[in-house]
Amino acid sequence: MTGPVAAESPIAEVICIPRAELAQRLRGAELSGLGLRDTETVLEIWTKASGDWTLVQSYPDGLACILAMGEAWEAVPPPPA
């Protein structure tokens, strides 16, 4: 993996640090959802009650990167079965 990459987002660059440290820095946020991106990466959505959200990509080596951040997160209930 290369170093930080410039991004068009509220953050100036992709921030990658150990996942445990990142989870601590996301104070007040809780893991709201996750899914496999491929066999090597997991995408996670962290949200706060205020509506702030953070999209994180985690790797098997313990590294995690913030890909995007935003506000006004709204959970959508699944459709009836």
C-alpha cells in the first residue's frame, strides 16, 4: 500500500492508522454496518447520534483508513420481507 492519497472529501487526504487507534479516535461513534469489499478488505460505517458518519476501510494487517466523512446520516430500515 502506498502513502496518503489526495481525495475530494471533507478530509484533505486518506488517513491510515492501526484500526484500534482509529476506533479510539472516533469517540462517540459506533459501528453501524460493515461489509466485505473483497477478500482482503472490509468497509465499515461509523456513525454518531448527531448524524456525523465516517467510512473506514480495514485491512487484515490491522491497518484502517478513513475514506470519507460526512453528516446527516440516516439509517434506512430494510424493506418488509
